[in-house]
Amino acid sequence: MSERQVAAMVLAAGLGTRLGSLTQQKSKALVEINGKPLLLIVIEKLAKFGFNDIIVNVHHFGEQVIKMLSQLHLNNINIIVSDERQLLLDTGGGILKSMPYFNHKAAVLVHNVDIISDFDLRQFVDEFLVSGDDAWLATQNRESSRKLLFDDQNILTGWTNQNTNAYKWVDAKKHYRQALSFSGIHCFNPAIFSNLEVKKCSIIDLYLEAAKNHRIVSKQLPHSYWFDLGKPDQLESAAIFLKDLKKP
């Protein structure tokens, strides 16, 4: 992977309502785990895997995030803020607003700020670059109510909320072979979104629309740990696990 061939984006604009009192006075991106803000954990991981150009979108207490980023001193890392303080655009809209930053990039890796794992991000993008696919969604076979639906070639065909029995389909065939959980990590060729107008939308809806004309593929996560830190008890569990991981 060439240093400038790819860019990374951290989705850090969310309200963090599931974290309750922890986000009443600060951005979710600045909630700490073992003394380190979630956003810094993700940025350091991206830097470790060779991502030099990083976009961070902000909304909730965005000025706090901008201040924190201005105080970082990471060698050869270019961090750009995509400011959504006037209007939160959701996960898909945030990416659409950031598209001008991805000109001339071969791939963009997107990472939710509240996801922590030992997933090899560089290998993921390197393999994507030679695949010929238009997007890879990192997925897992784990318990969750919302699932992405894929056919026998691992191509996206739909989405479902199993609690409400709601479905969204790419086309009229309404078929799938497997239902998998989204991991909050994905990468795409910027060309698939380059001509779309900026609008508030979810990343799932964006990919379902793109899948009508592009190859949106599932890649199941090989990892030993993965945490979604959307709730206080999940933060606590991850903190204990990571602390124990560092013990000799």
C-alpha cells in the first residue's frame, strides 16, 4: 500500500446517546478507555498501519474534538476535520460530505470511533486494492438484531432488522445465503460515491443503493478481539480486557 494511495476516515460525529451521562458534557470520541480517548486509540492504530491521510468528522461537542486534534503531534500524519457542527449527516452523509478529500485515492478505509479490535487494517486494504471489488464490508457471525444479507458470492443483497422483521433489498430478487453483522469497519473505491449529492443518510442505505451497480462484498473479520463501545458496560469490559492483555 502506497502511503498516499489510500485515505482513512474516522466517523466521530455521533451523539453517543447510548453512553448516557458520559456524553452529556463531551463528545463520544473523547470518552476514555484506560485513560486514552477513543478517537486517539483509533488514530494511533491507523498510523501504525500506515494510513497517513486521516479525515475525522465532528458534530457533538465538535470544538472539543478539534482542540484535541490540534494538540496531536504524530509524525507524517495529516489529519483533516470534516465539520458537521451545523448539521449531523449520519454515517453515510458524513462520508458523502468528505468525498472532496478522497480525490485521486484508490481506496478509503472507514472506521467507527467506538470500535476497538486487533484487526489488521493494512492487510484488509491491501487485499481490497487487488480484488477488483468496489467495496468491502468487514462482517462477523455474531449475535445482533440488525444484519447485512449476502448471496452465495458474498455480495450484498439486503439488510434486515430481525427484531421488527423489516427488510431492505438491493433488487426485486429478495434473496440471500447468509446474514452477518456489520463490524463498523469498511473500505471502498471513491468512484462509487463521487457523483452523489451530499445528503443525510446511513452508510447502510448508501451501500444498498451502490450495490445496484457495484460489487459490495462481505469480508468476515479474522481477529482475536473486537469491541463495540456504545454502552457503559461495554466500555468497562473492554477496559478490563485490554488491561489484562498488557500484563506479562
